[in-house]
Amino acid sequence: MGELFYLYGVTWKEEAQEAGVTQWKGVDGSHPLFYIELGNLAAVVSFVDESEFGEEVLKEKTNEMEWLKKKAFRHHEVLMQLNDGMTLIPMKFATIFKKEENIQHKASIYETEWETLLRQLLGTEEWNVKVYNRSDLLKEHTASRHPEVMKRKEDIAQMSKGMQYLQTKKLDSFIEEMVSQEQETYARDLHRRFKKFCVDTTSKKVWNKNVTGKDEEMCWNGAYLLKKDQVEAFLEQITTAQEDGREAGWMIEVTGPWPPYHFSDTKTVSGVQG
């Protein structure tokens, strides 16, 4: 069986030349990277063996979790290396072409869009922010400070034992509803504060505790594209928010910089093409 072209990303030709991409190994850990000139652009690729990445084999391999995990992580590692030294439009895992002509054809269709996107990505970094909350702490914080809750507690204290029980249950429900609303409002307000530093932002799926494995509830999950000179101020804003919200059970998890995964419409799909 022969060799296929595994496409990692598209960059400016000059940047690919300066980066010396051939010093790095590809997704299989053995074939070196190289680039294919696409006019002003360059496609960063490596050869992969058809015996492991061929169309039919790939369908089976992507159902093998250990193989998929290993190769997807290696794909990410390669993109991190490339992104550190160039402006990069990252491609999806297992974007594979049978021939160089197929890559050239794809580029002839999307060259203008890719050039525009590369200009937009110039000098930027992607950062991801997840906002969590411990609802028990937020409930305690709300109950001890909210005027309406404090007034209801005072009123309940004057009631008979039977009425106290019923009204306390109602008050608990009221506080629970307030906590839920506060989680939405607080996370939304944080997002507004963070996005002021950004070129672009996008929301991601909010996962439940079964997925995150955390005791805290995830209330926000977003990706932020920043100019590099705004990163420090952005991270300082997150640190301040983390400190201000700690007593009420808020926790902010920030990771980056990443390749611009969430801000690159590559017009390609994973799998063997052409």
C-alpha cells in the first residue's frame, strides 16, 4: 500500500519556510513534516501510510479508543508546535488527501478565504474559559445578603410553628430559584467583561457534573480570540473575578494559548478526500 498526505494546517508560505517545519515529526511519529506551496500559502503536511490511515482502515481505527486517543493527542501536539512559530489555520484530525493535486484543488477554491482568515488570525491567541460554581456556597451567600430573603426570614420568625415550616419550605424554593438565576446572570456578565479584550468569542457546550467529574456546576464554557498584547490584561481580569467570586463559590478555569480551533472555518472535513 502507498502513502497519503495528512494535512495539519495552512499558513503563509514565508512563515512555513522560516519555521523549518521539517524538524518535526507527524501524527504517526515517524514521517517528518513538510509543506506544499499554494501560491502565497503553504499546506503543512506529512506522509502517512495507507495501511493505517486508508479510508476503510480509518473507519475501523476511529472506533478503537486507545488508537484514537493517541493519534488525536499527537495531532494536537503537532498543531501546538506549528502554532508556536507561525500564523496557522488548523485542520481537523485526520484530514487526509490521496494526492497533492487534491490539496492544490482545495486551495484553488478557498485560497481567498484562507488568506482573509490568516490576516484575521495574525498576532492572536485562543484562550478557553470555563466558569464553575458551588451552589451550596452561592445559596449561603445569597441567603445571608439578599434583602428579600432577610425580610422573609424575619417574617417567618414571627409565625406559628406550623406556618414557619410551610413558609421555610417556600423560602428554600425561592432561594434555589434565585441561585439558578444568579448563576446564569453572573456567568453572562463575566463573559461580557472578558469579551471586551477580544477580537472574537464563541460559546461552547456547558457540561454536567457527570462529564466534568467536578463537584462544582459548570455555568459557562467559552473560547476567546485575543490579540497577544491583550492577553495579560485578559488574564488579570480573570484573576480579579476569581478572587471576587471565591466567597460565593465561583471558580474560573482558564487554559491556553491554543491553536485557533474555534475561529477557523477550514472548509475541510476529516477523513480521506480525493
